[in-house]
Amino acid sequence: MKQIFKLIVPLLLLLPPVGCSRDSAVLQDAEDESTGEALSHGMMVLGEQLQDPYSLRNMTKALEALYPTKAAVVELKPTDMYVRFLPASEDEYCLLEDLGIDLLDHPLDYKILKEGDYWHDPKIPEDRITWQYAVLPHDFQLPEGVVYEILDDCYIPDNALTKSDDVNWDEVEREAFRLTGNDDMLEPMTKAGSQPSGRITIVDPDFNEGQPFGLAGVKVVCNVFVKFSSTYTSRDGYYTIPKSFSSSPRYRIMFDNNKGFDIGFNLILVPASLSTLGKGPASGIDATITKDSDRMLFCRAAVSSAAYDYFERCAEDDIDIKTPPKGLRIWIFRKIECSSTPMLRHGTILDKTLLAQYMGDYIPLISLFLPDVTIGSKNKETYADLYAETVHELSHASHFAQVGKTFWDNYILYILGCFMQGTNLDYGMGDGEHAGECAIGEMWGYFMQNTMMQDRYGGEMPTSGMKYWFHPQIFRYLYDRGTTRSQIFRALQSDVNSVEALREKLLKLYPSQESVITPVFDRYEND
């Protein structure tokens, strides 16, 4: 795995920089209150295996202990099965996801000595997908062709189709914790278990008067042993977990957004990163993320929030442009400044000769790992910095959705060509083959970045990108004189691969605006 990334990172550098009581806390140097240890975003450390209270045999023992007469007539039947899969390829992994299986990369019945965002079984080579753990309905039809192992039959009262009404199943559940030596995990006795609910927020000090606003569309996951559940936050960051808990769950944010993008990955192939929040009360937790929070968590949350905002604003009643393709995968690199939109997971570039010369026989393997969008977070300290970077790159992704792979391949190949010729400029001199695709793409990216920054923060429109030879000023001039972003975007078709072709397309689409279009193109034609 490490060898693969020695190849991947240099490649990414070449790609277009195109590119009822609840805990409430501001997540600064996040700490797990149950252990006093700082939360880690590396690989978690597992300790001893624990007895699972929810195993069929342990829940049966608990029922017998509390209701000895009823136990003779109430036979518990498994509601769920605890299973692990070993996908051999991304196709197999995606098959499991497509079946609606919630996968976790670590076993659920081990003590966690040190929190982390991922785990990789030491018996599985680093360049292979590790075991993926799931809890499924007992009658679930397991897929053929994927290696799996059923680890245990379980009885989770919430999932039972029928159960005796005169049995206090919450107390049976608590008794199972006591019988298995896990009673230290139980919360004080209440009438019933609690459905965790709360709000996850983020702070952008330059927006919303510095007040926290919802971290929208992310998945909140919580579990105690094999009992786990998840839900997405609302637009305002609120969540309510469907299942109830009598013990303190472990909370995580999974950056799998319900808008259709993922911020990944943890180690290998996992499409959406997990950020642990540690244990919390069964009633739920609130959390506020700021730039003083754990750096990795803040970057993930800021990029996710910015991307959610971008997807929302693509709507017909707002900017009215194409949204990026579904299943968009975004990676964040902490030690890289430049960002890119190679759209590799959507089929661009990998079969091209120039890239093949660079990556050789590793092309098929690398195709499993590379993202659609990369965000370089180095030296981007504020939410506004990450917002600008994210909306710029997602503007490219919208452009890709309209023009397709051939246009995008030419665009990327131009950037690669500039690099291999040794130019020190990000976008070359504008005189190479396919410079036109680069010009159109970057005019649009910087224009959208600047207008969306003004929309969000007010004041004068930013001037990012104005120093380059492709002149985003053209779009700004048109915009200031009444041409909408939607109208400009409609002109960015696959045949518009030069500035002159752009002029002709705009005149064809909007002949009544000739007195605005012609002067600005004439002004920058030879500049």
C-alpha cells in the first residue's frame, strides 16, 4: 500500500489544479471522556475480545435469569447475523454497498484501546481490502461470489418482528450486559432506552455572524457491539438515530453525503472517511466543529459543508447549472497546496498513452484508488479558504458533467504536457495543443469561485485567477452586464474548446447581447 501511494501522490501533483441530557461540546483537541485519551485519526488499536451481550445465547440467558417461567415458552429466534466479508476487488465491495449493507472495517466485539478512523486487519496485506463487518437481518440473502464468514447469531430486540409484550426487553438487554461483564457500559436505569439525537454544527467566523450552522447531509453512526444504527443530518445539522440504546454508544461522523458525494478515504478503498467522536450518552451528543478542532476533522467538515452548499446552489431556482456526477469522490491532502479535478473515478485519462508512460503497469491498480476531486488543504487555515477551493473544483466537476471524457482528457493532457516540458507556470503559456480546453475550464472555475465567494461573504468580488492568460475577466464582464451564470454555463459545450469557439457559441445562443459579447472578447483577444 505504501508503495502504491509513492506512485499516486506524484501523479496527483501533475493533475490540473483545475485545479434528554446531551453532551454539548466544541470539538477542540477532541478527547474520549470514557478513557481520557485524545482521539486519534490514525488506525485504531484494539484490545481483548469481549462477550457480545446481543448474541442469541447471551440474550437467552438474560431472559432466563429475569423470566425463568416465561423462558420455557418464549423461544428467542435470531433477529440478525453478525458477519464479515472479504471483498477481493472494488467491484465486490461496491456490490455489498449496492445491496444496502452498512460496512465497518473493524470488529464490533473488541475493546478499543485507542480511537481511530480506520482499522486494517494485520493478517490482510496492506494492498488488499481488509475484512468488512456488518450486522444483517437473519434472513438476508448473502451474495454469492464474495468471501464471507458468519461470526454469530444475534438477538436485537429492536429488530424483532414479534416479541412478548409482558417482557421488559430493555431490562433483558441490561441483564445481558451484566451477565457478560459489560455492565460498566450501562447508563443509569431509565424507563426505556434512548434514541440518540442531537445537532452537528460547524463555524465559519466570516459567515452567519460567526454563529454555528448545521453540518448538512453527513451520516452519524453509533453503535454498542453489534447494535448499531445511522442516519443523515438534516440541512440544519440535526439527527435522530432510529434505534434506542441503554448503554453509551460510540459516535462517528461518516463523510458519505446524501447529496451524492463522499469525502474519502480512510486507508484503502473505503469511499467515505470516518471521524470518531468517541463515546457519548445514549440520549445523543451535540458537537460544534471550528478551525481550532482537530485539523483533519475540520477540513473534512468544511469541505463537506462547502460541497453541500455547492450542490444545493446548482438547483434550477438558484444558479441553475448541472450538478457534478453522482458518486463523486473527494480526497483531502494535508501536505499539498494545489487542488485538482481529474475525474479519474468517472473514467478519464487512465487509458491515455502519456499517462501510461508515466505510470506503466500500475494503471489498472491505481484506477481503484484515484479520486475525482482532490483538495490541497496545506496553508488553507480558514473555512473561507477551503470554501473557495472546494467550489472552484466542483465547478470543474459540473463542467465535466456537461462536456464528457474526451474534452476532459485533452484538458488534463495539456496540464501534463506543461509539466513534462518543464514550464514553471501552473497552466503553461497557453500555446500548446489543447490549451483551449484549459482556457475554457479555468475561466469557468475561477469565475464561479469568485462569484460564489461574493455571494457568501459580500463585499467586492474577489479577483482570483485574473493574472492568467485565459482571462476569467471575460465572464465577469458579461456577468456584471446581466449575463447569468446559467447562460454562460449553457455555452460550455463539448465543442467549445477555444476562446474563439466560446465567442461564437455565446453569439449564437444570445444574439441580442452582441453589443456586450463582442467588445469584451476583442479587448482580451491579443492580451
